[in-house]
Amino acid sequence: MNIDPISMRNEKIGKKVCDTLNSRGFSAFYCATKEEALSKALTLIPEGKSVSWGGCKSAEEIGLIDAVKAGNYIVLDRATATTPEERQQIMKQALTCDVFLTGTNAITETGELVNIDGIGNRVAAMTYGPDSVIVIAGMNKLVSNVMDAANRARTTAAPINAQRFDIKTPCKIDGACHDCNSPDSICSYIVRTRRCKPEGRIKVILVGENLGF
């Protein structure tokens, strides 16, 4: 019998965390693979609805962004903008879309989400606006508590994310967080989501693989 101890452990703790998230008003689902996560996510997005997203590497990695673009949805994609003004307009429209897709920088074993953002559009949509929010997260985002979650967001996720942008921050230079006050900082907002209101608005799909950063 071929036993994968990592998958077995992920499923056990993943389902436990989903139960804890559900107790806090989220709708949480554990999926063992990227393929299962994609299938589940698509069942949560009704056809014909408007869909947008923030920077969401995890959703890209399971194929969700491509599936939405190819599906029967009204897609609000800021990457299609041809001017900075048009980009801003699409980002504002995303705040009132039907379904918003995002990742999360960290999930605690006690069922809370912690996210860090540069200009606040992603955390704003998670908090209020879109009718439904779908969070895609790999097991690498799981931490013990809120303190560890904030630390992961600032010292792991943000310095990696900074490498994607043409910015001038200390973490862009050496890959480490310096708690900077740079004008280019991508750590302007740190949001802890400890409950979901109204219940079920935020759906969390926890995937038994590593996704994003």
C-alpha cells in the first residue's frame, strides 16, 4: 500500500481548520489537489456573474483565472487596461463585482485570515463590497496563530511579492523585511479577518498543496 504521509497529514489538519473557519462564519472546503480545488471553485461562481480578482497567484496556479476568462462570466480584469485611468476604473468596479477571487497571506489554525496590501484594493474587496469572495489557499499559508500570520505576511509573502514590481523598497533589494516607511511600500494595510459577516460570504478553499507565496 502506497501511503503519502504528507497528504494524510494535510487532509487531517486541513479539515480541522475548515471546521474552525466554518465556526467563524466562513464557508470552508478542503480539497486535496489543485484539480479538485478548481472544480470546487467553479461550482461557487454562477454563470453570467461579474468576476474580478486582486493579485492572486494561488488562483492562477489552480487554473481558476484562465477558467473564468474562458467561461460565461463578465470578467473585470485590470490587466486589460490600456491606460492608468482605465486600470483604476476597473479596480473600482471590482469592489462591487458579484464574485471576487483572492488568495490570502496566512490562515491561522484558529480560523482567521491575515492579509497585507499596498494600496488596499484587495483587502477592501475581501472586507466589503463584492457579494461573494472566494479565497484560494495552499497548506503553506497555514500558521499557528495571528502573530505568526502577521509575521508570515510581512517577512515571507511581502518580500517575495515585491520582486514582481518595479519598486524601491529594502525588501526588493535584499529580500528581507525592514519594517520600512518607503513611499513604495506594499505593506500599507494589514487586515485580520476573524469572522465572516454575513455568514458564508467569504468562501475559503484550502488546498492540500503549496500554492502562491
